[in-house]
Amino acid sequence: MNLPILLTILRIIAAPIIAILIWRETSNGQLIIAFVLFCVAGLTDWLDGYLARKLNLESHLGRILDPIADKVLLACVLLALASHYTKDWLFMAPALIIFLREFIISGFREYMSKENIIINVSMLAKWKTTLQLAAVGLIILSMIFVESGFLAYTSIATLWLSAIVTLQTAYDYLKLGLSELKH
């Protein structure tokens, strides 16, 4: 156990807490706490990798846990947000795109690793995660500042942009992986 792995584990633990605060939201105070926790959890996504590289603590466990923590955080919070946006296709469509991609590509990467083909995380995939985190953070913020139409539209536009980048990374991974299988 080292600091980068501990930060990753804390991100996994924070995910359901944030989701419950959003899902059971009874006050702006709960949403503000959820937003702050989400921002801190999002920052640990960058910080754990930075510290692992800087302190030479990169590990196989860290490489496995980090993307799992990202997916757990986003999945928990998107599910909680979906309880507030049940009939809003402008939220649900990109959220479903993100969900499907994450599960399909995780399974695909697992299959490829069993074939001894490692597909490294691309720079675009790192930006995808950043965009997803930004979009979800903006959505939580728009729930706090409900009177701000601009914030609401910006958050949904950012979610759609992250869904488009998400689809692109799925295509890139599948194309690369399938070409590697042919060799």
C-alpha cells in the first residue's frame, strides 16, 4: 500500500457517498458537499498518477485500480444524477453512451490482455476522463445554481462533448485492438 494507491481507493470509497448525497438531495448544502467531494475525488485521479510517477511508485495494482476508480466514480454519480433527469433525453443519451463505452471497452481491454495484447491508455482517453469529470461536476453545480440557465446548458453541452470524445476513444481502442489481433 502506498499513497497513490490509497488516493485511488479513497476515490472508490467517495463515489457512493457522493452518489447518495446527490440521490437523496434535500438541500443545497448536500449538493455543495457532493460537489466538493466530487471535485476532490476528481483531483485524486490526476494526483495519484502524478505521485506514482514522481515518487517512482507505479505498480500493476495501481494501473488496474485507477481506471476502475474512474469508472466507479462516474458510474455512481451518473446513476444518482439520472434520478433527477429521468425524462431528460439530453442527459440520458450521453450518460448511456458513457456507460456503455466504459463497460464495453473495459471488457475488450480485459479480453485483449488475455491475448497478451496490451492497449495503453491514449492521451485522448485521458482527456475523455477529464471532460467527463468536468461535465458531471458542472451538472452538480447547475443543480446548486438552479436559476442559471447558462450553467445548465453548458453542463449538458459539456456532457455531450464528453460523450462524443468517449465514442471516438471507443472506436480508436477497437480499431487498434482488432488490428493487433490480426497480426
